[in-house]
Amino acid sequence: MEHFAYRSQFHVGIQAANQSGYWKVTILLNHHQNHKPYFDVTMPLEAITLIRDNREWTTPVSMAPQIQALHPNVLLAQIH
């Protein structure tokens, strides 16, 4: 995933134990910008089957157009 300058802040504050022996921990998290949404990178079973059944006879580069025509979200890196 790409990284961006979100100007996020994360602060942890700790106060010493009070009379009852408890410590006070304060956590402050600010996230000023939404990140790009994640997308599903799971490999459809049909694509896995095509790769497995053809791996001895063809290369990933030659399989990619056929698989991506059926499943446009499958990346070339996944086919490799």
C-alpha cells in the first residue's frame, strides 16, 4: 500500500499512581486524512484452477490476458 504524509498524531500520556494505586493512561490518536480504500486481492478459484491446470504448458504472461478477461481485478503479479 502506498504511504502518504497524513499528518497523523499518536500521543500516549501516563500519570503516576494516585492514592488508590491506579495509573492513568491517556491515548490520543488523530488521523487527518482518509487513506485510499483497500481492494480485494483474493484470487478467484476459477483463476487458480486455470493457472494450476496450465502451468506446465504455458507461461504466466501468456495466461494473464485470458485470466484478466474473466477476472479484471486479478493482477499480473498474482498470476506470476
